[in-house]
Amino acid sequence: NAGVTQTPKFRILKIGQSMTLQCAQDMNHNYMYWYRQDPGMGLKLIYYSVGAGITDKGEVPNGYNVSRSTTEDFPLRLELAAPSQTSVYFCASSQQRINEQFFGPGTRLTVL
Amino acid sequence: DQQVKQNSPSLSVQEGRISILNCDYTNSMFDYFLWYKKYPAEGPTFLISISSIKDKNEDGRFTVFLNKSAKHLSLHIVPSQPGDSAVYFCAASAIGNQFYFGTGTSLTVIP
């Protein structure tokens, strides 16, 4: 089992560019999450999904979009990148809400 | 509005002694709490969790205590080991699937 994988590991974007952060899990988990972590801060939930075809907003969804067409994949789309989106992005998955979340290694994104 | 707070950014403890990490929350609807450990340049890894119907959960050297009236939880690590040096995050969730994380406490265990 690879667990939760994220690509890319690092990325530098210019203001206004777009990109998709990829996330995949091979544990057949129902729940998937996207978080961002700013320096010295905790993780903040961007979007989550409770199953294929179902997504919902977290605490900080503005500037992002997600889709969940399969159980395995949960890509995060950034449209019109802004410096405020410079952060480390973590994807996670769990079987149910009250189960532990398994995290990917993160994507470090810088917007200049 | 920070719903989960970890007021101690850092903690240093001698090897073999007890480490106590604290976490406070404001939302009385939280029903599930977790602790994660994070090393630099890695994703968080799960340590231990507790449901709001319990006040204590133990797993080896790790024990989590929940005081609902005070809206406070703590993580005890006994005995502390140098490999425990990491950043520890507490997290909380309510029905509705939102998760809130604290800002983390950096634990250093001194050999």
C-alpha cells in the first residue's frame, strides 16, 4: 500500500496562473480532505469529500475547487493563484469521520 | 476565530520524564478529538484519539485526557524518548465533518 500520495512535492507559480494538486489513496477510504498549513499555524480544512461525487467546503475554501469522480482521487484546483495561497498543502483520507486520517507528504506551493 | 488552541508553542522535557501537552477548545459540539505528531517535511501521523463519551484513552506510552466541562484535553507521554521530539497537533471534529486543528506544540526531549 502506498497510502496517500501527493504530486507535485514542490511548485512555484506566478500570480494569476492555475494548477491542480493531485492526491490519490489506495486504502478504499470514503473520506478525503485537503488542508493547508501556513508557517507557525495549524492545518486549516479547505475542502472535504465523503464519497465519490460528494464534496463540501471546509473552513477556507475561497480560491480553490475540488472534484471527486473516483474513490481514489481527490484533486485540488487553484484558479488565479495569489501570494496568499503560498502554503504547504496536505491531502488526507479516512474510512469514516471518527477514524484516524492518513496524510500525504504534502505539496509546498509558492506563489510569486 | 480559533476553535482549537494550543497555547504553548514549545516544551522541553528530559528523557524518561513525563511530557504533558495541552489543548483547549471552544465548541461544545465537538465529539471527537485526535492528536497528531509531525516531523519536518512530512505529513502528520496519527497518535491517539478520544470520543467525547470518554474521559481517558490509553495507548502504550500515550494517554489522552478529556475534560468536557473545562473544554480541555491533554496528551501525556510517559516515559518521554528523544524520538518523541516533533510538533504535536490536537484536532477536533463535530458532526458535519469539519475538522479544526490547533497551532501545534513543538516538543523537544533532551537525552
